[in-house]
Amino acid sequence: MDFLSRKEELILLAIWKLGDNAYGITVRDALVKNTGIKWLFGSIYTPLTKLFDKGLITKSDGQTALEQEGRPRVYFKLTPKGKKALAKIKELNAALWADAPILTIK
């Protein structure tokens, strides 16, 4: 199994959760919501390109919104390979934590 960076993992999960509404702004907003960390737009595009190059996501141009001028949105979707990678990550994380002692913070 090829390991993904934590950023790639978080972005892959955000795309999966967003479904048909996964484009740059919504992916970034989901990352902010889920991590509590401010993500700059530039910080998501390199991992998105890597995920695309690895065949884990697809990109497609959407229609430009009527109120929006400029370039059309680029929508992202998981490929079957991307879904399989995300499932393996979930299994791996569960296995890693399964026999760990309870972690308490004082």
C-alpha cells in the first residue's frame, strides 16, 4: 500500500464527504471545519494535483455560476482506486488504535 500524506488523506476524505459538491472552495471549507485549522487555498492544490496524478481523484469542469464571473469550477470525485485507498486508510487507523491503551490528557 502506498501511504498518503496526512494532507492528502484529509483532502480525499473531504472530497468523499462532499460528494457532487467537491470543488476548491468547498473542499477548503470542509478542511477548516473538520480540523479547526485555517487552510490557504494554495495549500490544497498541490495535494489535489498529487491525488489526481496517483489516479485517486478525477477532475471535471462545471458550469460557471450565473452570479460568478471567470473560470468554471473544477469538481473533484474519488475514483474506485481512491475509494479503495480511503477504505484502507480507515482500516489501518482502526487497527493502529485497536490495542492502544486509553489515552487521557490531564
